[in-house]
Amino acid sequence: MREYEVVVLGAGGVGKSALTVRFVNDSFLEHYNPTIEEQYRREIAVDGEHIALEILDTAGAEQFTALNEVYITSGHGFLLVFSLTHEASLHDLDNIRQQVLHIKQGEPDLPIVIVGTKMDLYNEREVTSGALQELATSWGIPFYETSAKRNWNIQEVFQDLTKQMKAR
Ligand code: GTP
Ligand code: MG
């Protein structure tokens, strides 16, 4: 079975762990417990092929540590996660994206997906679909609006990323 390493990156509290746990365990992580580093494993079927994903859920608080550099170096695919309810977390993705591109220098077609979280919190929303689409298009990266709480678009994110990793 093919196996890929996925690195989940983004600012603190945006919902990286909730996204990962929804995908891996199909449950919702209600209580906020800042991550240091967690690794998960799940199989996914893409176009009839079973693929093993090693998913590394990183600490938002330590975006620019040497540790993240190690993860990015060994990673095959990257989820750039921000919260639709916190505009600053979308701007944070610019630095994270630059960091990934820098560490993976010279590698074309890096598998990346942008993930907007907490879509269910309509009243707290700060990022419009239009603004997200504009940024993602300018970067040439696919994006999804998701809710780990409601299980919206979670499978789609991992399907898209895995397809990209397979295609390389
Ligand atoms: P760090 O590990 O500190 O980097 O944070 P994180 O990005 O892993 O955030 P985490 O997944 O722990 O989620 C933070 C808080 O947001 C938790 O209380 C989650 O329950 C909540 N949350 C995450 N995703 C969603 C969502 O889709 N909808 C709602 N309503 N809340 C969410
Ligand atoms: Mg976390």
C-alpha cells in the first residue's frame, strides 16, 4: 500500500486538531486543548486504490520552530488551515505557505489544500467566500470551506490532497 505523510499547518485554535480527529475518528473535538504534536494514521480510498495517510497535527503556537521544518521536510502533502471566523488566521497562511515553498524549494506541483474551518459559525464569520476564492486562485491552490462540527467537506479535503499526492 502506498503511504503518504500529511502535515496539518495553521495558526493556534483554528481547528487543525478538530479537522484531523473528524477525519480519523469521525468525532468532534469540542474542548480546546492546544496541541504539541500528534500523529494519526488512516486509510483512504482514492479512485479505487487504498492509501495509508500518516497525518501530523502540528502546534499552531509554534509555527516557525525548527520542529515544523523537520515535519515539512518529510511531508508529502500540506493542509493550510485557517478559521473562517478569524481573518488574521487567513493572513497567517501566507507565511506558512512561503515556509513550505522555501523548504521544498525546487519541487513543482506541491500537494497543498487550503482549508477554511468553522463554517457552521455563520454569525462569527469574518472571511467571505469571495475573499477566500480570490486568494486561493492567486496562489493556484484548491480550497474548501469546512465544519468539523457538522462534518462538512472533511472527506473532500483529504480526497483532494491525496489525489494530488498520487499524481506526482
Ligand atoms: P492548536 O492545537 O492550539 O494549534 O489549535 P487547533 O488548530 O488544533 O484547534 P482545535 O482543533 O483544538 O480547535 C479549537 C477550538 O475550535 C475547539 O474548541 C474546537 O471545538 C473548535 N472548533 C474546531 N473546528 C470547529 C468547527 O468546525 N466548528 C465549530 N463550531 N467549532 C470548531
Ligand atoms: Mg491542535
